[in-house]
Amino acid sequence: MSKSNPEATSNSTDTENSNAGRQGRQVAKRAFAAEINDATHVFKQSDEERAPNFALLPSGEVANRYFLVGTITEVNDVGNEDEYLQARVVDPTGTMLVYAGQYQPQAAALLSSLEPPAYVAVTAKPSAFESDGETYVSLRPETTTRVDNETRDQWVSETIECTEARLDAFPDSDSEFAAMSREQYGDSLDLDNYREAVNDAREDLGIDMDHRSDRSNSETTTENQNDDVSIDEDGVTKEATVEEAEIAAAVANARFEE
């Protein structure tokens, strides 16, 4: 596997922030699969024709794009006539589905050349679509980069911090997006699910922690564990999956907007 700078996660975000300042682009947010897959409410903040889409994270923040690092475990061509690639990207909390076709040539080229499992860093826009009455999240990559395990572990560590900060702020938050999360997700909103996801991520890095919101009571160990705890010996993720052929068709037919 090719090596990359262990500071790639920070550098990528610095670049993204710089681009955001120059071009008006939204800064990419860090979140784990467990929360991204639950961020099914996608909306625009204005009626302008090219207004960006935002996904509402259950923890009370919005994302126009995500920055994620994970393990590509499988890449399949789910297109009919033209190549349309579906990649399964695994982090310590679950699996995300990333789709790339002719309008994402850089991402499609990288995905088609990979031999899973492989670590990748992805900046991607979220989209939500319905199939059989259920709402699912898919990710449309803007950039994809092959990275090493150190970069992946750094991203996990930074995403733990970002997620915990959102979760700690949520109960007392009177922000617009916290209120929107309570309204949109209603009875299904359970922040303990994301604290459990954070604990899964800590364990993945070799950090032992009780399932409590008080981080001062945590105990740590320095022994690193298997990076691919979400993958079995055959390279197949252990999480339950949805009907991906049906979802792939729905994504392929969806109209993506900026």
C-alpha cells in the first residue's frame, strides 16, 4: 500500500478551508458512518437555483460535504450502460456507500484501480433518496486519495473529538440546527447511539472506555488493535446491509444537485 503523510487529514482540511475562503465552498465536516447514515434530512438554506444542499447531522450540525477516511472493502460496477461504481467504505462504526460515475472521473478512476481492502480519504457530498418507503444516504465523491493506516488512525482520533464536542453541546444547545434535529428526527433521535459509536472508535484505536458521557472517567491503553475490526477474515463487513442492488438503481436514477 502506498504511503502518505500522517498529517494528511489536517492538511486536507486546511486546504479545504482555504478553498472555502476563496471559492465560497462549505468546509467538509468529520462524522462517523453511524451518524452519516442517520443524517437523512437533506435541505437547502435558500431558494436560489444553485443553493447548496445540506445534510442535517442528528448531533445538531449541518454538512454540505464530509471528509472521511476508511477502508474500501468492495467496489462494484452497478451501472447499466455507462460505468457507475459503488464502493463500500468502512470505518469503526459502520459502512458508507460511495458512488462515482462519469461526472466524478478522478474518483471513478481511483476506485476502479484499487484492490480492496485499501485505505482512502474521501471528500464527498451527501444525498438522500427513498426506496420502498425508507430513506437512505449515499455519498458522491469530489476527491479521493489513497492513504496509509497512520492517516486513517489520525482521522478516527480527530473524528472522535469532533463527534464528542457535538454530542456534549447538544443537550443545552438552542441553536437552529439542534432544534431542527429534534424536530426532524423526533422519537428516533437517540444520541447514545453515537456515544456508543465513539466508544467503538476508541476501542478500534486501542483505547478502553466505559460507556459514559463523562470522559474524565475513561481509561486508556496504548496497545493498538486490528484496524479492520469491521471486516471478517474474508474481507466482508459484518454490519447488516440493505438491498444494495435496489439502492444502487435508485442512486443512479437520482438527480444530484450541488
